[in-house]
Amino acid sequence: MTEHSCDLVIIGSGPGGYVAAIRAAQLGMKTAIIERDALGGVCLNWGCIPTKALLRTAEVYTNMKHASDFGLTADNIGFDIDAVVKRSRKVANKLSGGIGYLMKKHKVQVIEGTARLEKGAPNSSTAPLVRVKTKSGEDTVKAKHVILATGARARTIPQAGLEPDGKFVWTAKEAMVPDIMPASLLVIGSGAIGIEFASFYNALGAKVTVVEMLDRVLPVEDEEISKHAEKQFKKQGMDILTGAQVQSLDKSGKLAKATVKLKDGKTKVIEAERVVLAVGIVGNTENLGLEAVGAKIDRGHVNVNQWLETGVKGLYAIGDVVGAPWLAHKASHEAVICVEKIAGQAGVHPLDVTKIPGCTYCNPQVASIGMTEAAAKAAGRKIKVGRFPFNANGKAIALGEPEGLVKTVFDAATGELLGAHMIGAEVTELIQGFAIARTMEAVEEDLMHTIFPHPTLSEMMHESVLDAYGRVMHV
């Protein structure tokens, strides 16, 4: 048994955990990080990064199929799914190795193993004791502070046969390393994860059906953006069933057969070679000893306050394990808040979730920040709404990407930018402009007086603001 002593120990090395470790090291804390799988966690190894590599392949492949639209010739276009996956894994492995380099650079001790919390001695000034099951035995870590950054995993529905089975049913992890290129695919759930995989496999030629229990796809997005997205998905050949629910899955034959209850009460059987389960995620809270040390868990996530404190002395939690929004950049931001609060840094502010941008990397891309139009109205705000279409933007037309919309929502009385919602090419890059505006508490005049370069897609952001106040130029 090896005993370790440090100022801070972090359980989990995803975008919350490794950022917490780096910031703590920068602030002079002796820091250790515990990881049971691979540095970088789900995001770098099985989530954000490898899926974007896959989606980039789909984007390039789609462009190749439309080469003639650009005056180009491309014959015998095809793909090798094994090579596509290999590239994705290579990207993930490179970045995971990069996290190892960063840990060494900042002198963060990395402990490989599975952690469990135990109560410390009575009246102890330290956080709960951490036991780590390693390949060689068991280590003990004593620290003044412990941060849980254990992430989350795909939610399953075993009672309906909706759980990974090594044959028909995939979660995101299996969908990233497919055993076959399916001719038909059923995607259950139309949030970011579901729609991204639907977009990837549809682009490569699979017949894709998406089943969504709520009344529209991408249900957390502004309704107008959701409708625009659904129209484009259908145009690309996807079948979209909203207000529908998978009741059961028959896996006894050569194809999976899903019985789906439709919005009109009727049922429909959908056959598919593979099924992607994307009905949400649940925090990794099991077998950590949380209940034993007094931490509270609510619906699969750890309860924390605005400073990420669990209520147990010296124990904190960040990222997906504490709940929505389940985003890597939210976890990283929480990491910095948590560590700086521990260190007693001046000027630390609690996280404002209305200033967190959300991105979905489907085709077309979707991005948003702040209140939707409906949410602003429900909050009793009097609002001004601006819109600008991609088909009126010179750069979008030149790129061959004329489908899309930029929408902005302002408080009519104060000019505060309440929200921004976008669909179209590269909006996952453009949204950061509105994120800065929200952080800087910009009002409509600030954005109107900002000079946007021409010709760019970003000009649509300007035009959308102008449209909200009756000053739009190019439509």
C-alpha cells in the first residue's frame, strides 16, 4: 500500500478534472488526479473529440458528392468505415496523450485506479479519505480537498430492451467504433448526441429514422430553429418521428424490431440493423462511497451549491456528475470556479448557466445561448426579435451553404441581449461572438456599433441585431 498526501485530489480526468488539476497547480497546490480509464475522460476519448472527427469525415464526404456544384469532378467516391474510425481514434489518442503531457508539465501526480471515499477521523480538518484500487493493490490519498469529476454515462431503459447488448443496441461509445456500416439505423432521442450520430450515418448512406418523445427535434433549442432543423434533416432523407415513444425492442431476428407508439396513438414497427440509444445521461455516482460520507444524490447526480460544495467538509463536485447542462466547457468553467474558491482567490463568480453556449455538430450545425423566444415571453419579458437568413449572405452563398438562420432576442426596455439562436454552416464557431456579448452585458447599441468584416458569415449576426430594431440592411 502506498500513501499519498496533497492539498487537492481530483477523481476523474475529463475536461472538468484535468482543468481543475492544472488551475490548482498554477495556484501552488500540491495536486493529484485519479483516473480509472484514460486521461481526458469521456470527452477526449469517447465523446466530444472523436465524434467531431467522424462528423468532419461526413462533411468532407458530403462535399465530395456535390463536387460538380463547385465546377469540380470527383468520380468513384466512397469510404472505408474502418479507416474512418481509425482516424477518429487516432485523433482521440493524440489528445489523451496531450493531457498526460500537461499533467507532467504542471507536476500533477497521476494515480491510475478506481477511487472510493471513506470518512476521515472525527473532527479532522481534511476531506474524506480516498482509497484507490490500483493494479498493484490499494493506495490511500489524504488531502485537504477532494473534487469529484467522475462524469456521466448513457441512460438506458432495460425494461424496454434499450441497453447495449453487443449486437443490435449501441450507446454513443459503440456508435463511435461500429462493427458494421449499418444499412439502416434507428436513433432513439433527438438531443445533441442522437442528432449528431443520425447526421453522421445518414451522410454515409444509412437509412436513418429518429424517434423523439417530445414534440420536436432538438427540444432544448428555440422552436423556430428546431423546425428549420427538422426540415433540413427530412430533406437529407431522414425519417423523423416526434411525439413518439419506443415501447419495446425485439432482438430475436436478423434485424432489431422496434414497436413505436406514434403521436396519434397508433403503433408502428421499425426494423433496423442497429439502434443508437440517446435518451440522456446519468451521473457516475455509484460505488464511490458518497452516501457513506454524507453526500446527497438526486436523480443520479450529486447535489452541490453555487460554489460546487457538496455539504461534506472538503468535498466538491463538478461537471456532468452534478447535472445539466452536460457540456465539457461547463465542466471546465466549474473546475476553475471551484479551485479558485478553494484557494481564496478574489473576484470569483458563481456559474451563470444562461451564459453557456450550446453546440450541436450535425448538418446543418446548431448553436445557441441564453433564452429562447418562448422562454423570454414566459418570463414576462417584452422583447424584440431579429432574424437574418443565410441565403441573403454573400459568404454563405459563395460557400454553397445558403440554408440557415441567425436569430436574436432582446429585452425591449433595456436592449439586453437575452438570447441568440443559430442554424447553418459554422454556427458552432460564430456563437462565441454572442457568448462574449452576454458576458460583457452588451446591449443592442454595442452590437450595432461593432464593425463586422466583409465578406463573412459573422455579418449575419450584425444583421440579425439590426433586424430586431428595424434597421436591417440586406433583406
